[in-house]
Amino acid sequence: MVQLNALPAEYRVRNPDFAAEVERVFYQAPFVRDLGFQLVSFEAGRCETGLILQEKHLQQDGYVHAGVQATLADHSAGTAAATLIAEGQIILTAEFKVNLLRAAKGEQLSCRAWVLKPGANLIIAEAEVYCVSGDTAELVSKATVTLAVVDSRKQ
């Protein structure tokens, strides 16, 4: 039987100082800072983030707003992609799709993102958002994100 590998066996790190770029990507976005996202961990091609939920993250009926979930998934996927770009490059979201799987109500969100396909011009990543309440974490949304790799000098 053929073994199927869902993720690349090894990601190629192109920037030896990728940790600094990850920190920059994650924390220098004013909108993300305002929402309160936290970078939990990262490694080549992967990222984990979190958010302690507050009233400002909720919609009118007390559930986590879809926009908060989508932004967490997108930004986490972009951060995972940023681990694989070269110095002097940036990543910009070109497209994303979010499936909202169930209503989210809890104490915090946790997101795991990983690169599915690294590329020179486009990187494809996925992210899963979990809503945590007590000892229970439930998958509430899943995103597929296409990110453009752009030379920062061409902006």
C-alpha cells in the first residue's frame, strides 16, 4: 500500500533569521494587536496562536464573531507562511476561504496553522480554529489561505 503524506516532510527555511520576521509579521499589524491575538509557538511551516475572548470579540447573540475567527485563521496561516520566505520578501493574503463549522462560545480561541504547499510565488496554508471552554476544545472553523510571496522592494 502507498503511504500518503498530507504535509511536506521537510520545509525549506530560506531566512536564517526567520524568527524575527515571524515576530514582525505577527505583532506589527495594528488590527491584530487591537484584537489581542497572541503568538503561542512557531517552527518552520507551522504556527499556533491564541486569543482570550472578550466582549468585543462577540456578535449580537454572544457567539464569537465570524470576522474574529476568519482574521485569526488568516493571520495565523500568514505567520506560518512567513517562516518560509526569504529575507527581503513579505507575504500578502491573495485569497482565503473559511468554513464556519459551528457556533463558537467559550473562554478562548486556539488556532493551528500549517503550510500545505510552499512555493516561490504562492504559498498555500490551512488553519483550524478551536473554541476552548474549560478542558474542552471544539473545532469551530477551518480555513484555506493562498498567500502571495512579494519582494518588499516592489511595494
